[in-house]
Amino acid sequence: INCCAKFLDVYGLSSLFPCFMKTPGKKVKRGGFSEMEWVEHVTSIISHLLRNLSGSQLQRLMNKFIEEDHLKVDRLIELHLFYLNRAKTVDKEIAAEKLQLDEIDEDKEDEFLHQEA
């Protein structure tokens, strides 16, 4: 919690939110992170700040979201929709894989019963 306050005190928001709004291009070094990892790291930092700050420090962070006609809220919604679609896709893949595994299990059970007879 103290780290979050310290981050705010050393003007970390001025470097964090440009990273949140746009990932650096391929020319800029990202520390070896992919674009998705970069976005996840930055949103994780913001999440921890929102959870652990209070009072005027939290208000300072929240004010960042209403700057520039709520542009950062638009980015949050964009990320939410992206991850929602991604989660739905993965859920469909898991359901299909589970169905396939159930069919394989039934086939093996039939083979086993035929071997006993």
C-alpha cells in the first residue's frame, strides 16, 4: 500500500497513463514484452493503485480517468470488450474439447466392455 502512495508521489501517473493509452511501437523497447503482456502489466498496476489508494490520492487517480472527455474510460471499455470476446472464444474451445473428450471416453468404455465379453 505504501508503494502505491510512493508511486503516486513520484509522478508515476504521468508515465503510466501514456503506456495505458497506447502500447509502444515495435521500434521502442518494451523490455521484451509482447503487446498483450504490456497491456496486462499496465492494467495490473492501475488495478492495484485503485485497490490500495484512498483519500486524495485515490481522487487524484480517478481524476485521470475523467480528463480529456473520459478518453481513458473509453480505453477501459475497449479492453473490457476485447477480453470478454477472448474469454468467450476460450470458453467455446473448452466446451468443444470437453465434448470431444467425453466421446473418446465413451469409445474406450465400449472397447473395454467388448474385450471382457
